Amino acid sequence: MRHRFVKSEKLKSRKAIGRLFSGRSPSIGQFPLRLIYQPLEEPLSDAPVQFTVSVPKRKFPKATDRNRLRRQTREAWRLHKHRLYQALPEHAPQYAFMVLYVDKEAQPFEEIERAMRGLIRRFRKKHG
């Protein structure tokens, strides 16, 4: 099985991202990550989930640190998203996912990967 993170899976719509932060979006926490999600009214692509990552500048002032954490989080998603895709019903709505890095310190990749697996597992229990 090829695990790729293709362009059609990237959440880039400012409108969709804005709706995630409207205050009514459900979220799931799994330290050091927090998943904010919402079903999209209109599908933006053929992918079941549109995904993006945010690392706060206030906690990580150096761009290299933020970029590394974003890369690691995207890699954890890429490796484990197939578990979510297999569990979603065939006619499920498309979801917008934003993963926030909430820790004040950079964690090793293994910790980020463990947290991503936990987020996916908990989302599957709620919506799968």
C-alpha cells in the first residue's frame, strides 16, 4: 500500500479554516496534538478528509522549529490516515481536519506519531 499525502488532501480554503475556528467545531485532544474537525458542506476534492497542521509562532518563534514539527505531524498523518479512511462509511461527508501542536516543547517523532494514532482512533470511535 502506498501512503501518500497528495494535493487533493490538503486543506487550503480560508473559508473552511475560518469555520473550524468559529467556536462550534468539535475537537479531540491527544497530547501534544489537538484535532479540530468539521464536516464540509461542499466537498473541496475527492479525498475523504482535507488536512492541515498549525504550530503556534508564540510557542516556537524559530521558523525552523515550526517547520520541523509541521513536517513530523504531516508524516504521522500520512502513515496512519489509511486507518481512518478504511473506517469511514462510503457516503460519509468530507471532513476538514486541523491539527494543532499544543505543547510548549518539541516532542520526538515517536510521541507525535503515538498522539496521531490516538486522535485517529478516537475520531473513528465517534464517527466510524
